[in-house]
Amino acid sequence: MTSAEIRNTFIDFFKEKNHSVVNSSPVIPLGDPTLLFTNAGMNQFKNLFVGIDKRPYTRATSCQKCIRAGGKHNDLDNVGKTPRHHTFFEMLGNFSFGDYFKEDAIAFAHELLINKFNMPKEHLWISVYEKDDEATKIWQKYFPENRIVKLGKKDNFWEMGETGPCGPCTEIHIDMRSFFGECNPQNLAFDDEQCLELWNLVFMQFNRSDDGSLEPLPKPSVDTGAGLERITSILQGKHSNYETDLFTPLIDKVTELSSVPYTPLLCYGKKIMSDEEIEAGMPHRVIADHIRTLAFAIADGAVPSNEGRGYVLRRILRRASRYGRAIGIDKPFLTKLLPVLSKILGETYPQIVERQDYLTEMIEIEEKRFVTTLATGIELFNKIIEKNPSNIKLISGDDAFKLYDTYGFPLDITLDMAREHGWSVDIDGFNSALTKQREKAKSARSVAGPKLSKIYNELYEQFGDTTFLGYAQMRADSIILSMLNYNGEPCEELHEGEEGWIIVDQTPFYGESGGQVGDTGKMYSNNADADVLDVQRPINNLFSHHVKINKGVFHSLDIAVLQTSEEERQATMRHHTAAHLFHAALRQVIGKHATQAGSAVNHNRMRFDFHHHTALVSGEIEQIERIVNKIIISDLPVEITEMSLEEAQKTGATMLFNEKYGDIVRLVKIADFSSELCGGTHAPTTGCIGSFRIISESAVAAGIRRVEAVCGMEAFEEMLRSRRLIYESARILNVKEDDVPNRIEKIIADNKIISKKLKNAKSGNIGDYLSKTLTNLKVINNTNVIVANVGEIDAASLRSIADGIRAKLDDYVIVLGGINEGKCLFVAQISNDNIKKGLHAGNIIKQIAKIVGGGGGGKPETAQAGGKNPDKLDDALTEAKNIIEKM
């Protein structure tokens, strides 16, 4: 079977068992700051398992894209060394949310493996939790007792955390050595390389309390995970995942690019591979693995950078590039693997095909950046090896950190290079140097966060979703269901002057989501009125209204009138629809790779972040504005339709990879120009927007640009502001408005001429200063010493004089002082011979600067400083002479 057939067989099997097929979520986790990357199939169902989320199904199946590189689950260091570790992999899974449990989960797994995949049953083994007699008895229906092994909590008990859902798990393993005929089936060591875990079935059966006790869950659930790569290797009869059709085309391409033959992993059988043979094929395997991770992470919105997941990606890319160099690929090459990857996985994950131009651009830029510094880094590495005693064979932490900090070498690359030379690295020393360099610690998380989250979870359990009426009306009569005071604590009353949060049964207020801010407005009851300052959705569609009480007292179960600010809502709607028009126009002008990376829409502007590696030029900005305003003038209807997600996908509507969609979605369509899935509020026609104007464009991260724009009256005000600037500029320059650019260009050109003349004049003055200063030369302790006050001078000229003196002397100690705009300046320079005698330019400068009420410092050979008391300048220079004479 091909890997595609295996994937489809798994999904189709569970579809026939009444499971809903759920698409893979992005590898960039949605709304879960605890994860760098999606690393398991259950991640997207986490809130469903703990009862926070609700879905229209109770059983599901998926094939989830996963990345394990960084954090708790980090397989990076093992990639290429073992037959089964990857940074990117696909996790097949089936899930039950209070539906079926152990009996069916085990029966499904057995039926699929034996009847559908034709797995060799005689080579399969089962592990169960030692106290889970129920699972043991079920497995005994399918396997003899001697093939079912009981293991402890460490191996076969799953926990989400110290408290919360947990339960036993059972795993299906295969004896690889008997499978490949090395030996007959016998007792299996589960921690041995011969044992390959194929499938893990987790039974969420208990809830662990704060005191450690276990209580049965009212609706026990099932979470299973099976690695597609591992199952494929068995069904294709391969020793290693890397020899399957998921990897061989990539490895073949690496072989073609490098002209270095690939040495496959042969892990079982009579011949044991030597370390050298394993190392020989490692570059091919690492590159094949890493390009998968890079493509999927970048396609899903991540960008290589110096922080968080971006830094992990940068490490992965540089590691792959370095391994390419190790097999003779000296030029950037990773993008040449992308078409191959698209052929393997593009049908299953079309985003890597749709975004291939963008992936190519991003990876090429990043790899070129690394290749330019890699040669220098390798040269430094070799010098480190040469200077260190050969009997120690240890690269110091400081040297490893220098490679990291100066040349961008991740530690794992230094470790790889050291290992190839038979050396090791002082990792503790590296970590110590890294810690010292990081001045900014991560901000502590708010203590109130978890507490408030728990309260909202309880409110959601009690009241469920808030009915949102705001698509059709701006006013509604509602029942106050619950209130929280300013500290986030439940309360029965909110009094005049207090702030708090109010939960109602239905609301016309839009709760912040999808980049659109929450509405503002008023809330009234018979006894009180309040300003609604903001509306949030702390969990699913539970709306929480942030209020300030102006008069009276609000009570739980009061009937309240909710009225949104119509003017602000209408303005927000205009800006939201304008954001859709901008997105469509942007993709027309610069390419379809320019997908949304974030947005914020309110009543006075829109902010739109998008994937693009260079700044928009003025011509592109004008073109986008022209397209958007043309659509606005056309007054096209904005059509909004609710439909199933599956139907919406068939329409080709724009969907965001990092957005979490429900089963029913809203399609916002503007003729044939724009079609996006969106839950926000919109103008009824494009003509309502009025006009559109971009006010800024900037970079927010590597590969991410940001545009801010305004529409309606805000755009008109921006136009007036621009007109006033031109008018004032013309008035100041005493020219007509049309002549402002030419006049400014002439002023700049004239300034350049004047600056050049001043520079030439100053150079002549510096020559005079230099000759005069050299007359202060004295020989102290057989050393040429110049300590002089050169008078009124700027910092650059003072340095130039010191450089000129240094060029005329082989052996020198120079300390110069001067005054610029009422402040003291110092420069010191010392030759190497005098540094060896104990003189240090930085230390001298530091001491004398204190005399003039200043500070400064520098290196042993050169330093500079300043001070605010010019009357003490000569005293400071006298002290400099004293210091030099003492040395």
C-alpha cells in the first residue's frame, strides 16, 4: 500500500464507523499559548475533552500534521540517527467524546490493523496499564495472555497535568526483529530498539483532584494516535520510515543535488551497521525530514526569526543547510525540494502547493542569509579546534556561544560539527553565557488568568452560548444571568461607580473575535444604567460585557435593555468590509502568497498583517488604493450566506490557516472580487464605505508586513491632513504646491554641496590640530605619550586627530580632551606594547571622566567618554598623565 492509501484507509474505516472526519488543524496551535507547535492529534480537541467546547459530533477521526522540535516534545537531536524520529510527522487518530470507550476502541484498532491493513498478528504485542484489568480482559479476546504485557504508570498511564483528566492507556507494538526474520517471536523488551510502538489508545477515565485522588469522569473519552510514517514502514516492509514513499523521493533529490549516494538504515537482521555507515546517510535523512517541517510550518503562518517557534524554524533550516554543505552542496538548495514534497503531500495538504511561491521565497531568503555567514563560522570553528589542546577535545561554552551569538550557529550545529571531529561541547558553559546575555526575562503570567478562566468555564457549563442578535439589530431586551465584580469574582449586585462584567441570555453587542473589536454602547434597567466599555468572548460564544455603572444598581436576573453605539458599529462595519477589499486587492497586486497573518478592525481604522518579505513600494500602495476605491464606487452588494464548512470550501473562499472554523460558517462575498469566511459584521454595500486610504506600511516581524488604513470620514480627514501638510510646506518654501517636491530636492542637493565644503574645510583644520597636538609629545618611561587639550572640537574630529597621531607613531599612549557645545569629550588610544605593560584605555577614560561629571569606557586599545563640566577638563587630563606615569 502507498502512504496515501494507508492514510485514506484509516480515515475511511472510521468514517464507516460513524466518525466525523475532521481536517488537520494548522501546526501553529490555535489559542493555546502552552504549545510551540501542534504535536498531537488531540490538541485541536483539547477543550472538547475537558468539556469547555461543544461540537455536533461525539466521535471523530483525523490525520493531524504535527511538529516535535522544541519544548517538552523535542525529537530534533534524534532525527537522522534513528529509523523513527522526525520533526514533522502525521498522526492518525480516532476520538470518542463521551461516546464509546475501551471495548469499541480496542475492537476498532484490532479490526483495522488485522483485517484492513493485514498486519502480521504473530509479530504484534500489547502493553496495558498494570491496574487496568478491564482493558486486559478485552485484549484477551484477540491475543493470547503471553502477548499482553502489564506495565507501570510511567509507560501506560496518561495525564494532562498534575490535576485534571487522566487515565490508563494501552499500546500496540510490533517486534521488528521477528518481523524481519532475525528471530522467532519471543518475550519483547518494550524499551529496546526491537520494539516499535504503532498505536497508543488513551482512555480518559478519571479526574485527578488537587489532593491526588482519582474520581471517575461522568463521560469517559478515548484519544488515540498512530504515526502514519511508522505504519507505512511496516506495510511497505521497510527497516526505516526514511525508506518509505513519504521520504524516498526527497532523499533521491538530495542524492541528485549532492552526487553523494545514500546509505539507507538497516536496523534489523544479521548485519549491524557501523556508526560510520549510519553517519553516511544522516545528511540525506536530516534534509528530507527538515524540509517537511519548514514547508508546513511556514505555510501555516510561522516565520524563521530569533524568538519562540521562529527560532526553532531558523535552527531547523540552518541545520538542513549545514548538512547539505557536508555532502558538497555549497549553494542554497532547499527550495529545490519543495516541488518534490508537493508531489508527495500536495494532494492531501493543498496549502503547500498553493503557497509554494511564498515558501520558495521565504526559505531562499533565509538560506542565503545563513550561507553567507556559514563559511566564516566554519573558519572560526576550525580556529577554535586548532587553538585548543588536542588532548582535551572540548569546545568551551564561551566559544560555542560566540558561534551562536556572532555567526548565528544554533548549538545543535556546533554539537554536530564537534561530534564529527570527535570533540564535545561545554553545554553548561554555553547555557550560562546565554543566560547572561538575555537581559529581558519573560513576563510573569497574571495570577488572575487561570482563576478567571475557571469561573468562565463554570458559567459556560451553566448557561452555554449567548444568543447573538447583532447581525440584524442594535437593541435587545435581555436577562442578566450572572455578574462579576472588578476583581473577576461572582457577585449578585453591581453598584454606581463600579466596574464589572455582565453575562446575559441574548445580546446585540458583537464580542471581540476574528480581529473585530467588541461593541460599545449602553445598558439600562428600571433601576440603573451603565456604559458598555467592551465585549469579549472568554470561552466559545459566551459573551461578557465589560460595564461601568453610571447610576443605580444592577441585580442578577434583572431585565436589561442593551443598546449598541450605532455610529461606532457602522464605522467598524465599514472598516471590516474595507479589510476584505484590501486583502483581495493586495493579492491581485503582489501575489497570492500575501495571505492574512492577523488583523484588527475598529471604528476608526483597520490594521492588516500579511505574509510578504519586502516593503510595499509607493506604486503598489497606489495601485491597491485605486482598486479598492473603484470597488467602493461601484457600490456592490455585500452578500452574506451561512453554509457548512464543507460547502464553503468547495466555493474556493479564502480561509485563514490559523483560524478555527465551526461546522457552520458565514461566507462574505462581494461579487467576483472577494470571497472570505468571516463571522464579523459588514457594510451592506461597498458604497457605504465611502473611500479608502492607506496611512502606513511597516514590518512587524521577519516576513510579516503591516498596513494601517482608514475609510469613510476617517479617510476624508486623512486627505484633509495631507492637504494641510502640502499647503504648509508650500507656504514655508514660498513656492506653489505643485513645486514642493522640486524645491525640496534642490534644498537637499544644496545641502550636500555645503556639507562637502564643510568637510573639506574641517579636514584642513584637523591637519592644523594634528600638527599642533604633536608638539605635546613627551617620552615617559621610554613610551611616546601625548596628553593634550585640543580646545573646541566635535567628537568625530577628535577621533580623527587621535587616529592621525597613531598613524605616525609605533609606540604610543594618546589621551585627548576637547569641548563641544559646553560639554567635555575624551578619546584615548594605546598601542599593544603598552597594553601588555598594564595600561588600559577604557580604565583611564573611565577614571578621568568622573572628574568632569561624566562617564564612559571602552576596550584596552581604544575608548571614549564625555562629561558635563568643561571647567575641570585640564584637571582630568592632568590625572591622565599621573596614571600613565605611575604605570
